[in-house]
Amino acid sequence: MRLIWAVLSAVFLGAEALSLGLVSIWFALGALCALLAEVFGAPPWLQIVLFIAVSAATLAMTRPLVKKFINGKTQATNADRALGMKAVAREDIDNLAGAGTVSLDGKIWSARSADGGTIPAGATVRVERIEGVKLIVRPDAAPAGSMAKQ
């Protein structure tokens, strides 16, 4: 069993070194604890229980914290604040013609209609999402006197 735990520990550490994403360090620690238990004469069933328990415990305690600091795949931008805001169509928004711009917060953006319909110039629209450098908008249905997000 000593060889099995040593090999497992090395395999998990090797996978960790190759991944650079903290994906198997917990299992390497579990295998190391099982190896230590074997060195001190623990029976195989206890070694397996230790491997599972230590791996699960270290995973449960540290994975959420590690994900919070390591997961850098999403990059927030200032453009995200445009979501939900009102804008004014500066020219007709026509998806088929590939035309349309809106004025939002003093800046001009290319725009497309969320439902594929044409939106006339001068209409108030609300930003639903951003695709590349284009705002995807819908005509604003909020009443004129409402206190909607501006």
C-alpha cells in the first residue's frame, strides 16, 4: 500500500503542477495522509477512509476561497453599467440593413434591435445586453413619469 499511496500522491501533485489551477492538490494531501497512516501501521481500510476524509475536508474548506481568488475568466468592464439604461436612437435601428446608433451617456454606440424589429430615430430604448461593440436594445416601455433607471 505504501507504494500505491506514494504513486497516487506523485500523480496528483504532477497533475497539479501541469494544470496551474488548483484542481488536485486536495487529493495529493489525502494520499499523503494515507501514506503516513500506512507508515505508522494503519490497516488498509483506515488508510482509504483517511484519504477520502482528508481530501473531502480540504476540498470543502478551501475550494470556495480558491475559486474566488483564482477564477479570473470574467473581466468586468465599465460598459457593463450600460445594461438596463435608457438611450436615444440617433438613427433608425434596422437589423436587416445593419444600421442603427444610439446615444447613451454622451457616447454614440452601434445598436441592434433585440426582437429584430425596426426602431425609429428619436425613440427611447433600453439596453438589454452588449454583443461585441453593439448594444442590443428594446423600445422603452416605461411610462414617461416613471423613476426607471437612467
